[in-house]
Amino acid sequence: MSRRLPDSTQTLRWQWWLALITGGLTIVCGSIGVWKYDQEFSPGVSHGLSPVYSALQMLIMNTPQFERGMNGWIEAGRWLGAVALIATSMAILRRQLRHELYLLRLTRWSGHSVVCGLGRKGFEIVRCLKQRPPPYGWW
């Protein structure tokens, strides 16, 4: 009976989609919010890409200080940034823990042999051993 091996590159796809969508919304909402804040409190001053940079900081939960309060766009960007960070962290943590638990289970297996090398010679060795097991057992 063969066991299905976990694929360490797979994680729940909804976690990655959640991180991607909330990250994108963080950048959009945060940029709009900071731009509106700048227009309201610093009219006529061009800030270039500063709103986008401030929105990118929201992805790592680092928001600039707004002395005159925040608008709804900035607040939405801050919360979406937190969700994006948590979703990404959970997806990475889940994948790593799943792999570590699998390695821990491997230490408890008995009656198995490992043949290193998945090439042609490795398959040939396994085929020969299955056809005619050595009298002294597996090594």
C-alpha cells in the first residue's frame, strides 16, 4: 500500500488568492486615501509616487503618521494590509509545518528502504530487488 506524499509546493489556493487580492486592494485603497489626504491638507503640492509608497508600507503594517486623522480609504488600506500580511504568513507557515510533520512521520516508518537516485539506474536497482530480493534482506 503506497501512501500519498504531500506536495510541499501546494497550499490552499484560497489563501494565496486572499493574500493577492487583499494586497492589491491595499495598494489601491491606500494610494487613493493618501492622495486624497494630500489633496485636502496640502493642495497644489505634487507628491509624485508618495501615495503609492505609503500604500506599499501598509502591506507590512507600517503606516505613516497622519496628524489630521485618516479618511476611510486609508483606514481600509490599513486593514486590508493586515489581512494580506496574515494570509501570506498563514499560507507559508501552513506549508512549512505540513512538510515538517511529514518528515517527522517518515522517522516512524519501518520495513521500508530508500533508494537514492531517481534515474535509470535507480529504477533498475528497484526492479531487480523486487524480482529477486537478496537473501540477507534489504540494506
